Amino acid sequence: MASSTLFLFFSSLFIFTSLLYVSEADYSAPIVKGLSWDYHHKTCHKVEKIVRKHLKKVFKDDIGQAAGLLRLHFHDCFVQGCDGSVLLDGSHGGPSEQTAPPNQSLRKQAFDIIEDLRNLVHRECGRVVSCADIVALAARDAVHLSGGPHYDVPLGRKDGLTFATQNATLDNLPAPTSNASTILSALATKNLTPTDVVALSGGHTIGVSHCSSFTTRLYPTQDPTMDKTFAHGLKEVCPTNTTNATTVMDIYSPIKFDNKYYVDLINRQGLFTSDQDLYTHEETKPIVESFAHDEKLFFEKFVKAMIKMGQMEVLTGEKGEIRAHCSIRNNDNKGYFSFLAEEEDQYYVESKDELR
Ligand code: HEM
Ligand SMILES: *[C@@H]1O[C@H](CO)[C@@H](O)[C@H](O)[C@H]1NC(C)=O
Ligand SMILES: *[C@@H]1O[C@H](CO)[C@@H](O)[C@H](O)[C@H]1NC(C)=O
Ligand SMILES: *[C@@H]1O[C@H](CO)[C@@H](O)[C@H](O)[C@H]1NC(C)=O
Ligand SMILES: *[C@@H]1O[C@H](CO)[C@@H](O)[C@H](O)[C@H]1NC(C)=O
Ligand SMILES: *[C@@H]1O[C@H](CO)[C@@H](O)[C@H](O)[C@H]1NC(C)=O
């Protein structure tokens, strides 16, 4: 099968080349009150280095984890804001975000990697960096270490105290079967422009998808907008509409963060309706073309949109908390934390050894 051969080929390359810094990112854009570029400068100036160093190691073993981390940040931000709520295990409140259908395909390892990062950061600095900030930094490094642009992330998010309901999750994460008009209007409610939508969809330049996310385009009838050879390959990976298998989302360069996703769309080799229809819709088609032709432009717009996405409905200041464990809110964590007093947000852990 062509795509798996191609995948093996790309897996054998590891990308630290062509690392590009988007220095012209639009830092004049207003950042949300309570966040700042140097938020951890005094209390944990090493945080970005710690995250970067650990992720380099993780990605060297498996670059696929970069995609899982990027998607985790997207899900965190779209559902109830970038507050780390996606990380919370379900508790007495009912089923959590993680068990909602769109969340079920989040990589389990992404949650473990975030918790490992939190542990490393808190061991160095104490409990001063939120899980939500760590998710945002991990997504940033996932992009950069896969060959994409580097950008600075406004920091200072607090972790939320509640997870989202399944309904809220379903309402806020568009389905891959949606057409472009649906995606545009859904994302417009989050203050994202058509350019933001097309740029953010470029996140699909890395990573994999399960058959269930696109088999409605193959069975019972094949989507006429799909390239025939591409469809044939997908049918080999997913011979029925119930096959449990995965395939890469950017057939051209599946593990490299580049603009080839847009070239795929022009070739009618976009995996989801929500991808391919961006090249059909008259408002988004020219944007797709411009990104396919100009990677630098794509990187600039992607960075701008990510910085915007990363600030959606954030909790800052006295709101929220800094979780001592990313999957448990501090309230539910008394045993673990019994040596500490009531006001969880008021103090910092003094000894490195107090946190495992
Ligand atoms: C615009 C609406 C979007 C839809 C409908 C959508 C839908 C999906 C679906 C269905 C999958 C595959 C899940 C599976 O079957 O395993 C997926 C994977 C992925 N998505 Fe999106 N997505 C959207 C936006 C985004 C955004 C904004 C980003 C990040 C900037 C993103 C990044 C990713 C990544 C990196 C993966 C691969 C994950 C992995 O390999 O583990 N997506 N998306
Ligand atoms: C799905 O994940 C999002 C991202 O954090 C989370 O906010 C939401 O609560 C999860 N939904 C469900 C129903 O588990
Ligand atoms: C969730 O959505 C379903 C279907 O729209 C509805 O029947 C159900 O009552 C909702 N549940 C909650 C808790 O809002
Ligand atoms: C897009 O999907 C929505 C909801 O399914 C539908 O109402 C609308 O007609 C579709 N638009 C186009 C242009 O196909
Ligand atoms: C698979 O296709 C069959 C026959 O068309 C249909 O009845 C069934 O609902 C489909 N299953 C899924 C998971 O789409
Ligand atoms: C698909 O397969 C994977 C690994 O083989 C398994 O962990 C997962 O539970 C399966 N998913 C479904 C929906 O059957």
C-alpha cells in the first residue's frame, strides 16, 4: 500500500532540520488580561527548556506523539477554554470530556506525556505552572520539533475546576463529516476568521485518523470529490465501514509539519469532508491555494491562529488553580496533598521532594 510505504520512508527521517522561527509573528495582537509572554520568568524561568528537552527525547522515539499533543491542546481550548479540563479524569460529576466520542481518539500517551512534563516542571520549580500552560507549550514544541514554525506562547493560564459535559464536548468540537459552511459558522462563534479556520485545519499536516472518522466518504457510495486512487488506498486500509485501523492524515508528508496538507486538498486527497470541503467552499478555496503555494504565509497565519486559540476562555489570576496532578483537581486530591493547608492557590511547594 502506497501510503504505508511512504510512511515508513518518512519515519526513517527524523526532523530537526529546517526549523524556522516566525519572528514576525503578530505580537502586537492584544493578549488576554492575566496572561503574559514572561509570566513564569521569575518563578520558573526554566519551564520552556524543561518541556523542550523532554519532548525532544519523546519525539526521537516516536514523532507520532507530536500530533497527539497538538490535538490535545485543540480539544482543551475548544471545549470550555484552555483550562486543562480535558485532562481531568471523570469523577462523581459524571462522565468527563475524555469519554465523549471525539475525545476517545485522543492518544492515551499524550495524557501521560503531559503528566510527566508537569512532574519535571514542578520538581524544578514547585507548583507554579498550570497543566493548561504545559499543554500549550507542548503543542507549540510539537509543531516546531516536527518541522513547523516556532512561536512564543502567552502564559499564565490556571487549571479549571470542572470538566466539560459530554454534550458540551460534542457541541464544541465539529465533526469531520461537517462541510466548510458548518465549520466556518461553528468557529466564527469562537471569534475565528476563515483564515484562522483554514490555518488551524493545517494541524492535520501531521498525525493519524481512525477509519471511523472518514468511512462515510467511502461507503456505501464513494464521495465524488475524492481522488480515485486515494480512495482505493483508503479502502485497502478500511475494507468495511466498521474496520478499526488508522491511516495518516497528510499522505504527502505525514510526519512533517509543512504546507503539504493544502497540496493534498488541491489533489483531492484530503481525508475528512471538513478538510476537503475547504477547497470547495468559495470563501476558503483561495486561502487553501495561497497556503499551498506559500509555506511561509501558512506558518505566519497558523502561528497567529494558534496564539488566538491558546487564549480562548482562559482562567487567570484568582480563577482556577494550579493542579498538583493534571488528571485530578486539587479538591479531590486531599490525600495526596494532606500536608498542605486549605488555600490551595496561595502557597507554593517549598521542597522539591514534596512532589514526587
Ligand atoms: C476544524 C475542525 C476539526 C475537525 C473536524 C477535526 C477532526 C479530527 C479528527 C476526526 C481526527 C482523527 C481522530 C481519529 O479518528 O483518530 C483528528 C486528528 C487530529 N487533529 Fe483535528 N480536527 C479539527 C481541527 C483541528 C485543529 C484546530 C488542530 C490543531 C491545530 C487539529 C489537530 C489534529 C491532529 C494533530 C490530529 C492527529 C492526532 C493524532 O495523530 O493522534 N485538528 N482531527
Ligand atoms: C473532551 O475533552 C475536552 C477537552 O478538554 C474536555 O473539555 C471535555 O470535557 C471532554 N468531554 C468529555 C465528554 O469527556
Ligand atoms: C445532551 O444532549 C442530548 C441530545 O441532544 C439530550 O437528550 C440530553 O438531555 C443532553 N443532556 C444534558 C445533560 O444536557
Ligand atoms: C452544510 O451542512 C449543513 C448541515 O448539514 C447543511 O444544512 C448545508 O446545506 C450544507 N451546506 C452546503 C453548502 O453543502
Ligand atoms: C455500516 O454500513 C451498514 C450498511 O450500509 C450500516 O447499516 C451501518 O450502520 C454502518 N455502520 C457504521 C458504523 O457506519
Ligand atoms: C481499536 O483497536 C485498538 C488497538 O488494537 C483498541 O485499543 C481499541 O479499543 C479499538 N477500538 C475499537 C473502537 O474497537
